[in-house]
Amino acid sequence: MPYLLTESAARRRALLLLAATCGLSLRPAAAAAAAAAPAASTTPARDGATVGSPDDQGWNALAFAATTQADVLRALGLTGVLHSDDSRITLRAPELAENGAVVPVSVVSAAPGVQRVVLLVPRNPNLLAADFVLSPQVLANISTRLKLAETGPVVALVQTTDGVLVTQREVKITIGGCGG
């Protein structure tokens, strides 16, 4: 009989692999409170852009042009501790989407000190789908529609004063999004 993972074990494994490929360290939820918030990097990047900051047009072109998840996170300044499957973050997306061109996605976080909500679609030509920078006075409740090229995960990252919370959800696409 083949070895089968439960859904939660498969999700933890996928998030662990994501963290490993991005060069981030995973800590258990119990250690989350003790973790320090990662500081945004101000390392000069290619073309004179600064990592973790928007360019003259008000958006981070380096992050949107990145070709790997590690590059996206580095360009956004999201390095350090990654807390997976935290109960303080909820990602809602349909399990089955009829049209990949308009997939409704929402992220809600009850975590204190939410500074940013980032949505990644690893199988899209551009990994970074959305980057919301929030004021401390704003409730972290984001709803948007994403374009998905094919069936695959949608990854939500929530940057708080305690670190970066991450979760993902698999979305199956029946009609093409980015390519058709």
C-alpha cells in the first residue's frame, strides 16, 4: 500500500519546501511570539532599485519581475522567520475555478501588527500577483481577483511585527487564465 499524506501533512510539507527554496527558516508556532520582526533590506539591487522599496512609479518593479519565489521575497524584504499554517491567517479561494482569468481570493488576518499582505501564484509567468502595504489602523481583510495560468497553489504571506505568516490553497482551473 502506498504511503499517503493527510491534507494537513501535505500542506505542511509543501510550506516547508517553499521555505527551504526561499532560504527562510521555519519555526513552530510556539516560538512565533519570541521571533523578532524582519527588517526591510535597503541593499542596492540591479538597475539602481532598492530591495524592499518601491521605485519612482510607486511599485516594486524588481519584485514583480522576479522569476523565483526566493527572488520575490528578497525583493520585498521578506527575509527571516516564516510561520506556516498559522491560525491567525485565513486564505479563501475556490477549490475549483471555472475561469482562470478571474479567480476570487481573499485573505483575512487577526494577527496584531499586520504590515503587508502578499499573494503569490507560483505557476504564473509573474509569480507576484499582489502586494498590499497596510496602515496599522487598517483591518487586514483583502479581497481581489487573480489571473491563474493553470491549476496550482495560491500562496498568501502576511507580514506582521512577529514575522511572516504563510498559508496556501490549491486551485483547480478548468478554463485557461493567462494563456487562453
